[in-house]
Amino acid sequence: MLKLSRLTDYAAVVMAQIARHSQASHAAADLAEAVQLPHPTVSKTLKMLARAGLLVSQRGAQGGYRLARPASQITAADIIAAIEGPVAMTECSQAEGDCELVATCGVADNWQRVSLAMRTLLESVTLAHLADTAPIKLPVQLPIQTISLSAATA
């Protein structure tokens, strides 16, 4: 099963909560209570998101965490990368030369196409989308349908 870590899921939940109330600064304890997650987990997540430049933090009585840029300019890929690292299906699809089987593998190019498609899709979903509580209307036109995955475009 292809699955994000629990911490990445929590990061998306926390970021969506902040995005829904973007004019305010958010204390870690208040966020933990709002999203019903343990305070240490929320604190760890907030620090990782801030280190990645998705949040800014301010100390003091009026301090807390805020989005570093508008929710429409933060993507699902940004959130995943902040917690998990770059979005890639395999080691070889993240950076060339990281695999000792490159000479005999034969599928690396195809995994790179899959990784490109996944990255493109995740980059098309913004934090504003994630924070929207309205149910999604199906069918959804996905941007991935416009990407050519043929060998000629690789």
C-alpha cells in the first residue's frame, strides 16, 4: 500500500486548521486541542513545517504560528516534502545515480514518469483545497489527465 506517514497526515490537518483561521496566530496547545491531537505531536509537526518555510513562528504573548504565504500558494507536495522529504516513488526517481542497479534495472525511466505524475498531481492540490470543508463534487477533472507520460516526452 502506498501511504503517507501518520505525521504527514497530522501536518495536513494542522495546516488546514491554520488556513481556516489564517488571520490569527496559533499556539501549539490551542491547535492540539482544536484538532484533537497530542500536544507533543503538534509541536513537533509545527517545528518541521516552520523549518520548511511553510509556517512562521513568533514568540511572546501574541505569538504563535501563521502561514508563511497564502494557503493557495502552499501545495500538498510542499506539506509532504516538509515531513517526508521529496516526493518520489523510488530512490532512482528522486535523484539519478542513487541506485546500484541502474545498469540492469530497465524500469527506472518508468518510475520517473510515475513520480512526475504524482508530483504534478500533489502540486495541483493547494492548502486552500485541503482546508475547504465542502464535500468534493465528482467527477473531478484532475490535472494529471493533461500530462503525457509517453516515452517521447520524457
